[in-house]
Amino acid sequence: MNLKTSFKQFYQENGYAIIPDVIDSGLVLEVQNHVMWLQNKYPDIRAEAFHHDLLINDPFIHKLLDNKNMLDIIEGVIGSDIALFGAHYIAKRPRDGKPVGWHQDGSYWPLEPMNVVSIWLAGTDSNKSNGCMRVIPGTQNKKLIKASEMIKLDTNDYVLDLAISKSDIDSQKAVDVELNAGDISIHNPSIVHGSNANLSDSWRIGLTLRFIPTSTYVNRANWECILLRGRPNNAVKNNYVSKPIFQEGEHMYFSGYKNFL
């Protein structure tokens, strides 16, 4: 699967795009199982907060990333030398999933330059009733708002601790990014986006994956990336992890786990 011109043009004009049926039903089920497995392994961590440090050396995440459909889409946006910079499950439990305040991803990231694209992978259907992502098209052309210019939020009530003040954006222009399980959306690091709480009776499972060309430097000490396609840039001293080894009890069983023994 290649990123069709229509998707790429829509992405460039609006700062986001939806591509259906990128992962198959078997992998969708494993994504769901992985979130439940992580819930059991880390009972004190909310499902919105399964961050990069918990995922970067997980064999299942490496298996999921080795996906030609997804990498072809990314290559169409940032080129053929591709690395994963960040991974984060934002899984909202039924009737209890926290909202995400309006923000721009690039405000948080130590990337030089800010050449990055995000994928939001739907592990379940994601819609207005269960707190799907919302974007404000066109805001990818605005400057990044600094953390010092944002308002503080209580993380007992919100996923993130900072947000753009509602007075600084026109939320009337927001679009609900509704996805079926297995679909993805891609979005620009400067687009303003957020999501409402999940007050429905169903899970809303999303996996955010942040991809950079290997020419982009992650300016954070000891940060770990995954080289996915192409070659590293010798002039850029990013830290790439080795292929993880599957360990019984430490990792979830999944189709293909023997490839990590």
C-alpha cells in the first residue's frame, strides 16, 4: 500500500489525514490484548499512560512496527530513512477515560529539526461517543506554542498536564477524527488537537507512533529510538535499540513471538 496523492495532498493542506484498513483484524485483536496485558502487568498505571519507556523494548511493538503498509505511508511523508521516536498507548477505559486538552505535539518534543509525523492507530473503533481525537485543520501552519504559554491542568482529570487556552483557538472549527479499528490517522506536529472524555460503555484504544527521518536529532539524553527502514545518519547521534528478546512472563505472547527468541 502506498500513500496515494489524494491522502498526501489532504495531509499537506489540513495537517491530518485518515487511511483506512492499514492493519488487519488479527493485529487489531493483538493490540487490544496488549493493552489488557499491560493493565495486568502495571495495575498502578492508567491505560492512558503506557508511555514510550514501557514499549520501546517490547517485542510486540517491534512486530507491529514491521508493517509494510504503515511504513510505506510514512515514507511518502518523510522519506525512506525512517526511525520511531516515540510510542504511547492512550487507551481510555469505558466511562472513565480522561480527556486530552488542546495542544500541539511539537511543543513537547526535543527534535532538531521538527521533522516528524505521528500515526494514531485505532485498536478499537474511535468515535465521538468514546472520546476520539479532534483536530483543528489548518493550525499546522501556526507557530508552536511554548510550554510557558500554556495553562496547567490537573492530571487527575486530564491525560496531559498542559494545554492551550481555549481563548487562543477557535474550537468551533474542530473536526472529529472517527476511525474504525485497523484504520490510522496521520498528523502534523503543529496541528492543534485533543480529545474528550470517554463516557461510553466501550473501550477507546489508540496507539500513537511518532516517526522521524534519521536526519532528525533527538536532543534528550539516553533517549531510545528504533531504526525501521533505510540507514542511520552518521552525523546524527541518535540511540537505536537492538531487537528485543522475548521473555516468558516479561512479554505478552503474540503471533510471531518466536521470531524474537
